[in-house]
Amino acid sequence: MFYIKKTTSTGRYEIKMFGLKIKLNTKSNSEQKINNLLYELADPRMLQNIKLPKILDLDKSLDELIASGKSIARYGDGEFKLIMGENIGFQKSHPELARRLKEILKNDNDNVLVGIVDIFGYCPNTYMKKVIMLCRETLYKYIDFNKTYVDASLARRFIFSTEEQGVEYYNKIKSLWNNKDVVIVEGAGSRLGVGNDLFEGAKSIQRILCPIKNAFSKYDAILSECLKQPKDKLFILALGPTATLLAVDLAEKGYRALDIGHLDTCYETFLRKSDKFVHVEGKIVFNNERYNCLLKPCKDEDYNKQIITQIK
């Protein structure tokens, strides 16, 4: 007797031939395991064994930054890769840079908020999912699971439910430097606030321009130049991984320093009502522009007057 039939309840095929019964799955074993994984993870006994760092959501992170008066040092994919010993587009890996980035993850200075990008659980972004798959095992050696981090993406937000929500969010960010004397430490070409109203409420603005790439190679000179400023100056840092270190070192010297690189780029994106970064004339936005030094002189007179030094 020979027959083939499909079991409705399981979707499996049953084949009988030569007196033998064979049952076949229509789905591969790996596919079944993946489909079942969600249910396994939902089992409380499984969840007890899964560690996730404590990270405030975006709005609470910004509220904490505003209310606390603290400095902030942030980690994203670039910092994670440097910890792993990898180069990134505009910063070569360096043992001391990696050491400091590992150290700051456990920073216990009460005047510094540490921000890490919230990708350790559910991560819908395909690229960031690949990053955390690569880095998780190493990062878990240095993350303090008793510490509460803020979301590093607070300075990278440009998509909102409504335009009004976005305006309110950026107004809250702008309140950080309202009526304050600001020193912007940035890579040449970043040109934070040029051509928009991001720093319109600041009392004054000065700028320290740094190398467009591999800024860490000039770290001592950058820090030394910053320490010449009065303690009441507010530092705005947009200098990639170097800014993470600089925020902590300045805070330990009594300054308030905000590592908020990408903020200007995100604000420009929001103003243009775009859902992705766009080229901005006169500014470096994309890594390939920074890597290839595609920089033109700035014609904005106010910007040029604000530059107090340039470290090359």
C-alpha cells in the first residue's frame, strides 16, 4: 500500500510505502526553531537569565539631562566598534582610546550621565542589529548593570509623530544653552548651528575647531585648549568618540560638557521634513565627506568670528 497525506493540525506529510511510515515537515528545522524562539524567550524562567542594561527612554533621558545640570558622554556604533579594536570611517582604533571607552562605561562620576544607544533588546534597525550581535559579548564585560544609562539617541532624533512634537523636543534641547556662554568643540566642517537657529538663544558662541578625522591623535592639545576657558562656559562637543572622553575629562575639571554630535545634522533633517540624513551645503554630514575632506571655506562671517583656535 502506498499513500501520501497531509495532517491538517501539524502541516506535516505522512508517506507510507513498502510497509514503512515516514513523516516530513514542510518547514525546515531551523525555521521551526526560530518560530518557537519567541515563546521560549517569553518563559519567565528564560527571562531571568537575560541581562539588559537599564536605559531611560528618549524623553526621560532628555528630561534627566535638562533637570540634572550634568554633563553627558555618549556611545553609539562607532564607540562600540572602537572598543572591539576596529577602525571606523573617521577614527583609527587606538589602545588608549579603547581603554578609556571601556573605563567610561563604568564611570562613577555623579556629574556625568553616560548614554548608550538602546539596541540591547528589541532592535528593528538591521545595521544596528548586526553591530550588537558583533559587540554584545565584549560590551557585557564593561557595562554596569546596576547603573542607569540615558539613551544616546537623544541627540540623534529627527522623526516624530507630529511636527509639533518635534518642535517641542528641539525647544527643550535648546533650553540647555539658553542665555549661556557656549564653546563649541567640533571637527572642522561640522559647523554646528550655521544656517539654522539651533543656538539662537545662546548668550555667546566661541568655537574650537579640531581635525576632521582622527581627532584623538590631538587629544592632549584639544583638552589643553578647552581648559583655558572659564568654568562658567558650557561646552558643546561634536567630535565623534573623542567627545566621549572629553566630556568626562572636562566634567572632572568642573565644567559642564555635552557630547551631542549629530544634533545639528538631525535638526537640519527635521527642518527639511526628511526621514533620512540629507546633504547640507557647507557642512560635513556623511562619513565619506569627512573621510575625503570634502570641505569648502565657510562664507558665514559670524561663524568665522567665533573661531578662537584651530587644532590641525
